[in-house]
Amino acid sequence: MASKDPRTPESGAPQWKAPLPEKVAGSTYAPSFLALGITFLLFGIVSSYVFSAAGVVLMAWSLTKWAGELLRGE
């Protein structure tokens, strides 16, 4: 007796459906810059406040860019 594929209508199983959402969001560099900002912030704790300041600025910029892209639906 042959096994039935669950994706075929003969097996009585429900058919596969397309996952939602069908439109996938585009790629962005904001998460990478956020991670870099966190790294600068933590490195600045042991080295110099200049790195910490750059990390905070980079984190703020990447968060606003990332949130703006999500809100605009890009």
C-alpha cells in the first residue's frame, strides 16, 4: 500500500495555503548599524567617551531609520 502525500487532494488533508503576508519587507542595514553602535558604546566604556558618544549617535540614527522604514512600509 503506497503512502499518500498530505499535499494531494486525494488524501483528504487540507490544501497548503500561501503564508501571510505575501509581501516580504525589503532588506535594510539598520540592524547591523544598531549592533555596531552597541559595540562602540561598550568599547567606549573601557577606552574613551568618544567611542561611547559615537555609539549612542549611531544607535539613535539606526533605530529611527529602522522604525521609519517599518512605518512607511518599505
